[in-house]
Amino acid sequence: MGEPAATAFLGFVLRFIPDINFKISLASIKIATLLLQQDVASLKPHFSALLGHLVEKLSDSKQIVRDMVMDCCSNLISRSKPLVFANNILSSL
């Protein structure tokens, strides 16, 4: 998958992260994590939206969802500068 297609797919997947059905949300977070791990998608257009959804999901009642969010966040930190990550977290509060 090329970068433009992967970036568009990441944007599509982001819409399902806040879903109330935890299986849909969990699968969406897992797909986003895999895209980040493989470094195929451009993160810049979706960084703030992805981080906002992940911060919201940290309060999910299911531990498996919170664990997947932390995994995705660690991939975000490794793909971006930690200061950029921290500034976006603070601005989303």
C-alpha cells in the first residue's frame, strides 16, 4: 500500500475509534497502530484527531481497549517528537 492510500485509510479508520462498540473501536485502534508500526501512512494530517480519540479512549471501561490505546500512543511517540506528542496532549485537555 502506497503512502497516499495508507494515509487516506488511516483517516477512514479514525472515524471508528470513538465508536461505542468496543470491538469496532479496538479493531480501529489496532489498524491505526499497525499503520504506524509499518510507517506507511503520513501522520501529519491525522495526528491531532488520532491523539484526541486516543485520549478519550483512555477512559474506556475495558482494560483491553486502554492497553491498545497505550500501545498506539507509544507508536505515536516513536514516530513523532515526544515534545510534539506532549504539547498535543496538553492542548486536548
